Amino acid sequence: MLFTPWRSGWVAVVLSLLVSHAQAQLNFNPPRIVVADRAMELMLIDGPPARVAIPATGLEFVVNTDRDVFYSRKNDTWYLLRDGFWLKNSMLASGDWINTADLPSDFLTLQVSSDWPQVAAAMPARQAVSPPLPFTISYEPTELVLIDGVMKLEPVTDGGLQFVANTDSDLFRYQDRYYLLLSGRWFSTRDFKRQWSTVRNLPGEFARIPPGHRKARVMASVPGTPQAERAVAEAAKPKRAVVALGDGSKLEVPYVGEPSFVGIEATTLLRAENTPFQVIRHNNYYYLCFEGAWYSSTDPRSGWRAASEIPEAIYTIPPTDPAYNVTFVRVESFDDSSGQAAYTSTSGYYSRYYTGSTMVYGTGWYYPGYYNRSVYWRYPQTYGYRYGAPWGIYYPYGYSHSETYDIETREKDWEWDLNGNKRRVYHYGPRNHIGSGEYRMPASENYKGDGK
């Protein structure tokens, strides 16, 4: 069965879609939460470290992390480039790194290679004056909450709600429990050393936070408040993309090797796994969701044309799959006479979801990134890069940062090429959020990928 394009009444339709999507199985289980009372950094590695050998050297680098992490096979030592200085450690998983200016000679090979500009900028190695901060290193979604010394509690309401004043995190205490807001979700614990649990019913005292309070921004995540209702209203405003019917002919979808597809759970659909573009196969036809519009083709690489209809099966993709966000993009109109097609996307396309009462960022599910030799990209992660800046007016999840560095989420800022001998990413931060509508992956005439 094919989806019938929207013709009118988009407001009611969008609101009904938000409600229906709210029934989807978002994941509200807490991530790993580390609370520290001293300065510390978070190093996230997207699953077990994927080490890739660097040709003509005894070095390897970890491809599935946003950090510059190297391993020397000659002396069995790990090296980390941070802010222009070098650190070393005998174990990657250990958080206690030490400064060093003594690097294996193999790094000189990287210094003269155009593939490693960040290494060249840090050579010759300099000895840092200050000792490095310890690391929390994690292979799973993790949030680091830093408290500056002894915890300082200050009152929020006269009903006993307090907040921790010496942290940038949204951390509160009420009665005998701590409450933490992460990506629009509330978690609580009695003891930081114990397991956190999901908050099913937030105490009503949170709704009494004064509008002008330092922590008033969390009100958008407090059910029943005007701020939460306005956040839902903002999310319900669709974004409209109008494209010429032939615009798709300009699109060339690059793959690492030959196109490879994997099954989508609980559907008969297949999703392309070795491209950062969102290509879905239904029967023997391919559908590309790109910049909030749909294209179709009989070839997964090219020959794209604006799609007039989308298989209903695509709208059954579950939140457990990284292509879930495309279920929030619909055909609004398709007009052969004008030569234009219009598509409408709502907040879920941008990883912002309605729970039935509030908006949250991310599905809560972990999607392992894709890597193949030196190629790597990751999918949007709900946790690990704390979301906290205004989006629109009321919804506070628009850009992300970790405890260690700021991140621009514009995908086109990530530098890619398909030459199999080059490191693909020269910028820090997960800038390739798949599906936000701004990604470009330049093709390379030099790449002869074999998919191995």
C-alpha cells in the first residue's frame, strides 16, 4: 500500500502524527552516568576500539572515536593528541595519561603527510607544563556530570526542591533523591555510586520552578507546564521542502565499495549500510531521504527523481533502527504540471521526539557507527554530547557539547574523501549527524573500494 500525499489540514495531521509516534518504543533506560567532583574529561569510543594500520609505519589509529588516538606496535604504547600536546599511556582503557614529548619516529612520517594535518601542527612534540586531566573512557553511551569540588545545594522552591549550584548539569535534589535531566529525560538516584533509574512521575514540585530562575530552562521538560506545551507546539510546526521533479538527477550517492544493504527489524525493508546517506530498498526499488525530501530510483547510486509516493512500509521503521527519523518526512504534493514536489518534515526527522507529554532528544537507542578500514561515521547519539542550547524558542536541544569540546552539528563541516589511504575526519566532534539535511560527502576518483 502506498502513502497518500497530504492535501490539506496539515496542522491536525501533524499533531495526530506526533501523538501516534509518541506510542513508538523510545528507550528511556538511563545511560552510564559518571559523577565526579574533580576536573575530568570524557572520551567516547563508539564500541570496541577499531584500530586501523597506517601504511609505511608501525602505527595504528582508532577510527571510531572523535579523538586522535594512536597505538604504536613497536613499543606497545598508546598516544593521544590533545590541544596540540601529546599524551601517552600503556593502556587505552586507563584514565591516567601522562604528558610526553618523546614520540616514536613513525610520527615523522605522519608529519610530512598531507593526510594528517593535525599531527603536523603538533610537531615537533612539545612538553606540556600542566599535568593532563584524567579521562573517563567509555565504549557505550555515557554522560559525565562534573561538580566543582564539594557539592553546593541551593534552594529552588520553598517546597524543598534544591539544585546543585556548582555544576553545569541540570542536577537537582528533592527529599531524599537526586534528579538529573539528560536530553529531555529525567533520571534519579539516592546515591551517585549506585544505579540511576528512569523517572516515571516527576514530582509536582518541579512545576513550581520560578520563571526567572537559573534553572528555569528545564521547565520545557516538566510535563504539564506551559513551557512543555509550547515546546510541543514548536515541534509540531512542519518544515517544507519544495524540489523540482528532476532535481534528483544531480544526486550521486557514494558508497564504500559496492552498495551493501542490511535488514530493518520487523520489516521487509533493507537499509544501505555503507553510505552516510539514507537509502532504503523496498522490493526492487530504492528510496532516498535527503534534506527533508524523498527521491526514488531503480539504482541505489544515481538516477534519482522526486518521489510521488512512498511505500507505507517505510513508516513502520521502528525507533531501534537509525533510519527511524525518515518516518517523519511525508509527501505533501506532487504536481507534474508545475514540475514540483513538496515534502513536509517534522521534529522527529531532526531527532526530537514527543513522548506524549514532553519533547526529548534522540530515541534513546544506541546505533553502532559504521566503519570499514579508515572510513567511519556515526549515527546520532542520545547521550554523551549534552544537549542544552535553545532550539526555536522553547525547546532546549539545539546544539551539543561534551565536557571536553564544543561541537558544531552541521554535517557539511566534516571533511571526507574516499581515498582508502586517508584519514577521513580532520575535525573534532561528531559532525556527521545522519539525516539532519546538510550532509555532503564528496566522491573521489582515486578510490577503488572493495568493501573489505
